[in-house]
Amino acid sequence: MTVRMRLTALYGAVFLASGTVLLVITYALVAHRLPSTTVYVRSNGGSGSSGSVIANVPPQSIGGAPIGVPTSPAEAQAILQQMQAEAARQRADTLHQLKVESAGALAIMAVASMGLGWLVAGRALRPVREMTNAARHISEDNLHERLPADGPADELGDLATTFNAVLGRLERAFESQRQFVAHASHELRTPLTLERAILEVTLADPDADAGTLRSACERVLAIGAQQEALIEALLTLARSQRGLDEYHPVDVAAATADAVAAGRAASEVRSVTVEADLGPAWAAGDQRLVERLATNLVDNAVRHNREGGTVEVRTGTVDGHAVLSVVNTGPPVAGGEIERLFQPFQRLESGRAASADGLGLGLSIVAAIATAHGAALGAGPGPSGGMRVDVRFPQPAAG
């Protein structure tokens, strides 16, 4: 059965039930409004008898007024019995006729209500059919189209608005995916082109000796290592965006300690000081992904820092939530640019060399890992330049 047929049957059943209840109430009221009335049948007092014979007779049999019948007591009693029998018959006939006519009227209106219910259900479902037809024509190539939502602000209007919001999110997701594929293709094609150019130039040199070939191979190996790092970052990003299948206890402080150790080794080259205050912080999730999150944050803070700058790394527990905070003193970052930096392959236009900027995936991996763990990610300009990033993990489940 279609929804329209089910609604029609529902409307008909509701009308039939309510009509039946209404008729039962009406029948009870009519029966109650047919009470007995007192009728006086007076005799002439013959045969040494005097007085009145009193009985209750429904009013429709005698017009509702007391009557006096001048006759003997025996005849008066007989008349009274006849009047009572006639009144009872008329009462029964009246109530029976009421039931028959009411049942017929109920049957006619039940059929009429089914027809009216069919029309009303069709009118009520018309916006749903329009939304269904519009949704059928929407695909990944025309996600910019929207369902008609210019009707009244009712449940169907809310449905259309919600569906349009879903289409908007899908459109942004598809566009982001296209940009990601384009950026990834570019990032992977550039080193391949460079490798080929190095090999072609080396092979085309007739005076190339073993040292030249060795130098070319070393350069190709270095570019290959960059490709491996890029592919590993892409795989980590894809895994993070897929979400977590299982949650295990994660020591955020221990994961961050390893990241701080690696950051201090890299910071010596840049004359950057890494300060750490690692308090106890436990969360639920994947230990390796949390380690990658902390490593990317510390590496990003060290990489994009000024000469002689500092990196402050803190972990702790606030209201039962594990919190990781990383602040650096790099070049100032505008507030409007920070959100863009958490998208794949996005870098600040600061004039740095591409090699110094890294792959452009570090913060996007941080955002994906935080989302996979249900963690709140906050970022803003640092107090002394640079950027501050705070990751607040959900409370681990009890037990």
C-alpha cells in the first residue's frame, strides 16, 4: 500500500470510530430525553370505590398533559394498561428508527470520508512528490540545485530545508574532494617530472662520469623519499577521515613526549626552543593516530617559527577532558587564514621555499584525526605571533 492509501484508510477508520461514538452518545441522550410522565386516570367513584389510578406513561402517547377519564375503576385500569403498552411500543419504535437511520447515515458518511480522505491525502503529499521528483534529478554533477522550500514553515518545509542543507554539505564535500585529488595529482606529478628531468639531463651528458651519475641517483632518491612521505601522509589522512573502529585508552602525555623529543632534535637546526609541560592526560582512541597528531603539531610549530623562537607544548586534564596545547612564536597569522590552513595542501603565502613549507598536509591530518576522535579543535593567533592550537579530547568512557 502506498502512503496515500494508508492515510486514506486511516482517515476513514478515524471517522468511522468517531462517528460511531457520536451516534452512541446521541442515542443515549435521546433515550434519556424520553422519560415517563405521570398520567392520572380518574374514576367516577362508582361501586363504592373512589379515588385515582396513577401510572407513568411517556408523554408522546398523551400529548404530555394529565388527562382525566370518567369511568369505573376496572375500565380505568384497562385503559391505563393499553396506554402503557402503546407508549412502550412507540418508544421502542422511535429508538429503533433512530438506530436504523443513524447507521445508514454513518455508512454513507464513511464512504464519503474515504473519498475525501483520498483527496486530502493527495493534497498533503503533493509537496513530498515534488521533493521526490526534484531529488531524483540531483546527482554529483548538479549538487548546486535545491528542493523547493518556499512553502509554509511546517514539517514539510523543515524537511526540505534539512535536505537542502544536506545537499549543501555534499556539494562542499565533493568540491573539496575534487580539489584534494587535483592538489594530490599536482604534488605527485611535480617530483616525478623533476626525477625524469634529472635522469634525462644526466643521460644526455656525454661527459657524465660515475660521480655525476652518483649525484643524480642521490637526488632522485631524495625526491623519492619526499614522495614516500607524501604518500604516507595521504594514507594517514584517508585513514583518519574514515574514522575509528575501536577505542582504546591513550596516554596523550606519552604520545606528546615522543613528539617533543623529535621536535627538539629538529629545532636545534633552526635555533628554536621547545618547552614542554606534560601533565597526565588520558583519552580514548588510537594511540598511533594521537602520536601522529602531536608530532604534526610540534613539527608545524617548529617548522613555521622565527629564528630563536619558542614552542610551548602542554598536556593536562581539564574537567575530565584530556587537553593538548601547542603555541609557537612564528610569523603572525591572520585569524581569517587559520581555518584555511587546516585544509589539504594549503600554505601561507609568506615567501618561504616550498621545501620549508613541507607537504601542506600536516594540519589537515591533525583536523582529520581530531574529528575521528570526536575531539574539539581550536586554533587562533598566538600571543607573540605564530599560532595556538588546542585539542580537547572527549572524556573516556567509564570502566
